[in-house]
Amino acid sequence: MERVDHGSPEARRATSGQLLFALRVVALALVLFASLRLVAAVADALFPLSQPGPSQAPIDESGTAPAWLLVCFLYALVLAYPIVRARWSGWRLVAAIFLVFYGIVSVLTWIEVAVFMAHVVPDGLVARTLAFDALGAAVIAPLAALLFGKLRALRRPDEENRRLVIPVPGWAWRLAVIAVSYVFLYSLFGALVAWRAPAVREYYAELAMPSPSNIMLLQVVRAMIWVAIALPVIRMMKGPWWQTSLAVGLLFAVLMNAGLLVPNPLMPEAVRMTHLVETATSNFIFGFFMAWLLLRPWARAVALSHAGSTASVAAG
């Protein structure tokens, strides 16, 4: 067996590259933490909120800083890999980071809050959060690109990118499959995980829930928003299909659900942890499946091209 020389220049470069990546992840986590806390402080100062109900007590979020640090580290981990593996740079990469972060952490999350928890959240919280989260994402996206050395648009050799080059009929049936699969996973994990927990049943029994048909219609709309968020990630990443699928699955699972690790006055801990298990698992499966489905034509073409090249070499 060939021994690896850990003192060789190649090994030292690999080690320094891994160390640099780890430092950038930590730096991005701190940027996320500082940006989100600053934006939250500005929002609280300009538009203070109180608990709904007769008491109108102010919302107390003291003591959540350690949990938010952990959440920001998880955010940084799942954002870092697509950024490193992106063929994009400059404004296109910044726009993609903004769309992914704001779309998942804020838009998709607070759509459900507005629908399912309208009688629990303070008046104006959803609109305030959507507005200030957009500001936070606008700060975070260019700083993330800067930390990984991709803020400036780099000229790269022209290379054909055939990812997501799919005929219209192919898009039609794939979007239909994606919508059905999301509703199926949402319903399946809701039944198998969430609704088996007494704390969840008790919590939602006190809320005015939409009709089942309206809930399913909402999830179809959310499935299409998930697609819109995933498309730039799928298009911009380099590497084999499974790396992109893994990255999309982790983005969907972590950005959507890591915030449930932070205590909040609107949802008891037992409910939060149940939803964390439920939606992190289903979102990961959904994201991985969606990326695989949309990358299949490209992956088949790459495999056929490699097979043809191998056959040509063997024949020669």
C-alpha cells in the first residue's frame, strides 16, 4: 500500500485549504450572527412588539444568544459548500445567496406562520419580519461572497452549462411530480411525526386551522417557491449530480429548521422539537429528490459523453 507523505507540498496545501475553509465558515457564522442581531435590534427599536392578549407584555428574547450562535454556525456550514462549488461569482452569486437565504429562512417560514398561527403572533410581526429579514439578507449575501473570495465577478473560460436545459413538456411533468411529492412528504411526515405527539395536537387544537383543501393548496404554492429557490443552486454548482442534490437537501433542511433550536414565546419546546424532526427530515428528502429529478437529463448526457469518450480511447 502506498504511503501518504503528510509533509509533501500537496498534503500541506490540502491541510491549509481545509483550515482556510473552516476559518471562513466560522467568520461567516459570526457575520450571520452580528447581522441578524443588529437587524433585529433595529426592528425592535423602530417597531416594538408585544405579546398578543390582554397583558400586552413585551416579548422577551433574552438568553437566546448562545442558541442563535449555534443556528448561525449551522447556516454557515450549509451555505459555504454551494458557494465554494459555485461556478458563479459577483452579482449573480450574491443574488443567488440572497434568494436562498431570504427565501427559505424568511419567506417560506413566515408564510406558514401567517396561515397557521395568525391568532398567536403579535400584530405586525409577520410583515415586520419579512421586511427586516430582507434587509439582513441584503447585508449577508455580499459579505458571504466576499469571505469566500467571490464578490468580484471573475472571467472564466467559456464552458457550456447544460444543467436545467429541459424541454417545456419535461418541465411540465417534473413540476407536477415535484408538487405532488412535496404534498405527499408534508402529509406523511405530519401524520407520522407531528400529529403523533400529544403536545402538537394540543397546541394546534387551540388554533383556527384552515380547511384541509386550503392547506394542500398552500403546500403546492410553497412547492413552487422551493423550486424557484433551488434553481440557481442547481444551475451554478459544479461537480456530480449527487453533490448538488446533497447541497440542496441540506439547505432546505437546515435553513428552514435550525431556527427552531432557539426558544421563543410563541411555540412550546416540545412542539418546536417535534417540528424540527418532522420538517428537517422531510425537507432534506424533498430537496435531494427535487435536485436529482431536475438534474437527470444533464447527468445522463454527461454519463453518455464519458462512455463515448472511453469507447473512443479504447478503440484507438
